[in-house]
Amino acid sequence: MVLLSGRTLTKTITMKKITLNLMLCASLFAVASCNDTPDDAKEVANEQNEAKFEDTNIEKDTEFAVAAADDGMFEVEAGRLALNNGASANVKEVGQMMVDEHSKANEELKSAAAAKNITLPTSISESKQNKLNDLSKKTGADFDKAYLSEMEDAHKSAIDKFEKQANDGNDADLKAWAGGKVPVLKHHLEMVQSAQEALKK
């Protein structure tokens, strides 16, 4: 039987710990590498478009199309939640309007994108899905307040994006489409704000 000195034993244990830690790090790195590809539909669409349109004058237009598609899908799904979880008739009316009009706009955008070989996301982005998940946990008056607040923020942001595309975009078709939707988005915002005022009374 070989007896190890205290110093040798400590060194052996230390080496084993280092080896174990290195193996653990390697396995974690392997898992991280396997999961390194983006699974967010919006990111995937942007990456595919970047590969197709990099260094072209419509690369920024494709980014607008992807963002508009993501926003549009969110508006539809949030509108469906409003029909189910909302308490106020005004909120349900806003929700139905969002479902109807954003569904139509989404189909228009799909057609325009397909004609130009622009990839659009096939599902809602992770950040938007998180917002839907939060909304789905609310009902009644709590839902009404949260939904209208979300719609106000979403439409203010959308108006900025669409106006920028209408003014600065390079693709003539997407510029025209965005410009035509600005008045619609502003009407939606007015409806949302009217519903918010009604809730306060």
C-alpha cells in the first residue's frame, strides 16, 4: 500500500477538482454552442433577410417589414385576449377592431413581402409573447387597464416606425403601404385613448 504525503494528497485532490471543473465547463460550453442558434422568429427572419439583402438599398426596408409583421401578429393576439378577458364593452370593441384590421394588414404585408422574397416571422417574438403571457393572467378591470395601456404604447411606437418608413424607406411599395397605414394606426390610437377615458368615468 502506497501512502501519500499530506502535500501530495492535497495536490492530487486539487488536480481532480480542476479536471472536474474543466469537464463541467466543457460540457456547459457544448450545450451553449448547441443552443447558440436563435429561436426567436423575429431574429431568424432578420438574419435570413440580412443574408439575402446585405449591402442592398432595401435591407432597412426588410427590417421594417419584419418588425411590422411581429407588431401586427401581437395586435391580433392581444385583441383576441381582449374579447375573452375584457370587462368593458369599449375594450371588447377595440379588441375586435384590432383583430379585424390588423389581420387584414398582416395579409397585405405577407403578399408584399412574398413578392420581394422578404422573409417574415412565422410566430410572435419572445418579447411580444411575454407581454401576451402577462396580459393573459389578467381579467376584468385589471385586464382592461393593462390592455389599453399596452395598446397605447404599441400604437405610438408603430406610428413612429410607419411614418419613418413612409418618409425614408427605399422600397416604393413598402413606403406606400406604410404611408397608407399611418392614418389607420392613428385612428386606432384615438379609439384606445377614448376607451381609456371611458374607464376613468
